[in-house]
Amino acid sequence: MSQNNAIYKGFKVSACVRRASSADPGSNSVQPRFLATVTILQVSSGMGSRRQLPPLLQHFANAPHAAITLALSSAREAIDGMSTFVKAR
């Protein structure tokens, strides 16, 4: 079972997964796929001001746990990309 909620560097990261069918172009077969959507909320404002958060991140995969893993990984990368370091004067 994949973890779909976590606190990472003062942000709550939550992933929600749902089944999404996608048909291959030119084929009659429908392959089951899963869509994970992740949200990022700032839970700690003690280390600085509120930050602009990225929009909802979505990832498709062939298994629910794989979609969640991709979504949470991209959320952690987005958080790491935000400037959280403040120089002391």
C-alpha cells in the first residue's frame, strides 16, 4: 500500500488516485490506467511568509501505487524548487 499523505519541509502533500480509462489510438482495446492528483498545502509559516504553491500536479500510471509514487515525487521536487532559504543579516 502506498502512502498518499505526507508532511515534507513544512508542506502537507496529499495524493488522490482514481481510475481513468484510456484507449490507444487505432486500437479497440481499452487499457486501465490510474490518475493521481497531488495537492500541496503550506502548514508551517513560522520560517517565513506564505509561498506561492504550484498548481495541482497530475500523473498517469498503470497501477494506483505507481501513480501515487510519481505524483508525490513530483510534489517533493516542486517543494525543493521553491526558495525556502532566508539569509540572516
